[in-house]
Amino acid sequence: MIYFWAVVVGGAICVFGQICFDVFKLTPAHTMTLLVVLGAVLDGIGLYDPLIKFAGAGATVPITSFGNSLVHGALQELKSDGWIGIITGIFEVTSAGISSAIIFSFLAALFVKPKG
């Protein structure tokens, strides 16, 4: 059943993004920013962690999870290190994902030639 809910929740996030494109005529950059902020706000008010427990990868794979990670890391480090933890927590929690994205994008650029 966890697979079903992962697909439903992940699909609902994608449908929301597609509605932003089609109905509200938002650009991809605006839609991505909106989804990151939505994930951050949901984590800030304590709703994203229950969503992750309910939907698993359906909530951790979409871009909303990046906003969740930013706020989650900042709040976690704020508790342990004080106000400086807000800044360091953001980098500590998200650095592996950002580094992976840079490395894999670079490797893809080495092997894939764009059509032009």
C-alpha cells in the first residue's frame, strides 16, 4: 500500500506543478520556486514529516522535499548550535544532494551532446 500512496502523493505534487504551468501560466523557474517554498512552509508548520511517513518516496523525491530539507536542517541546527545553526544547518543537510546534482550533471554533459 505504501507504493500506492507514494505514487498518489508524488503524482499530486506533479499535477499541482502542471496546473501552475497550464492554468496560471507560471514559468518553470516560478513553479520550481513555488514548490520549494511550499515544502519549506509545510516543514516549518510541522506537516511535511507526517507526509513523508505516509507517502515515503512520493514526498521525498519531488522538489518540495528540497524546501523541506532546507528548513529541517536550519531548525535542527538552531536547536543544537543557536542562531548560527540556521545558516550552517542549511548547508549541512543539503550539501550532499547539491554536490550530487553538480557531479552527475557534469558527467552527463561529458557523455551527451545536445542536438542543435
